[in-house]
Amino acid sequence: MNTILGIDTSTEILSIALAKGEHFFGIEKRFGLRHSSSLLPLIQSILDDTGIDRKEIDLIVCAQGPGSFTGLRIGIATVKGLSMGLGCPFVLVPTLDIYADKGRNFDGIVVPVIDARKKRLYAAFYKENKRVSDYMDLSPEALLAKIAGFKKGWITGPDALLLTIDRTGWQTDPFYNTGYPRSLIRSGLDFYNRCGPSDFFDSPLYLRRSEAEETLMKRENST
């Protein structure tokens, strides 16, 4: 895989990465959760700036979630369309795995954190770049209770500051809200080498129902 494109639309930070051989290029923009109008123009922009033709792309990497329901659908639909149009494979990589990659050289527990709204967080625990817990959707208090069992840890992810921890041996990534394009490429290539390409029918990784689904279920249960 010589030329790899990476896309992450799962949070308020839109990340796009492009790697060709040993050369790497990345874009990070905080748009809120309004990625639909910006994604394709930014992909074309990074291709234009690097002089790389889209036909050179050998693999496309996309963050799978958890994260924004709408953002994930936009990103994954775009990646599947590009994959079909270019005739190249794609991989969907869990977003928390991508964020944890920044701590791959840390010798304690790495905890990437994503704002799940409704005063809850998406998180998981990693050790030596391997996930050692389930993907979790829980309150900050519940996450802190689980963290209590570990002596040394590193909090990262774009919403790391939502978790306040003041304990010896624990620290917050000082660059928690940047640097993810490179992790996109690295995690995607690792995933592809281990598991091969994703299937066209693979879907976003959701840890809960969307608000629309919750509303529909409430209506059905009330009838």
C-alpha cells in the first residue's frame, strides 16, 4: 500500500490524512458537526496541494465510530463511494482505536475519550497498543471508578478535558485535540495488514441508539 487516504468525521474535528511512501500530509479542522459540505472539497484540496492523483490511492481508511451519528454516516458513505469509484479497498477502524494510537509508546493504560453527549463519554482502555476493555458508553463518574484500578494512565482523545483526574501517575495528553491524521494512516494500515479490507456492507460502530430511534421506540411502546 503506497498511497493511503484517511478520513475521520466522527467528532467535531474533521481529520483528513494522505500518505505516499514516506511522505505524509494532514488536515485538521474543527467545524462542529457540519462535515457534509467540507469533506469532499478538503479531500480534493489535499490532493491538489500534494500533486497526487486520486487514481493513485491504494487504500482508504475511515473512522468507524463511536461518535456523531450523522458524522459517521457522512464519512462512511463518502469512503464507500470513493472506494467504488477508484476501485480500491477501504477499512473501517474503530475511532477509539485510532485515538489510542497516539499513546502507543506509553507504558501505562491509555484512555481515549469522546464526548457522547447527555453527560456521558465513549471510552476504552488500551495497554501496549492493544484494547483491554470493551468499548464503553458511560458517565464520567463511572469511568473514573473503573480507572481507579490502574496506577498509571494517559488520557487522550479530542474530549480528554471532560475527564478530570488528579492522581499521581496519571496525565492528560498535552496535544489531546490534534495529531490524529497520522494515527488514522497508521491504524488503518495496521488494521488492513491484520484483517484485510472491510466489506461494503460493514456499518458504523454505534454504542447506543440515535435520538430518532429512541423517539420511535417510545412512540411504538406508547401505542
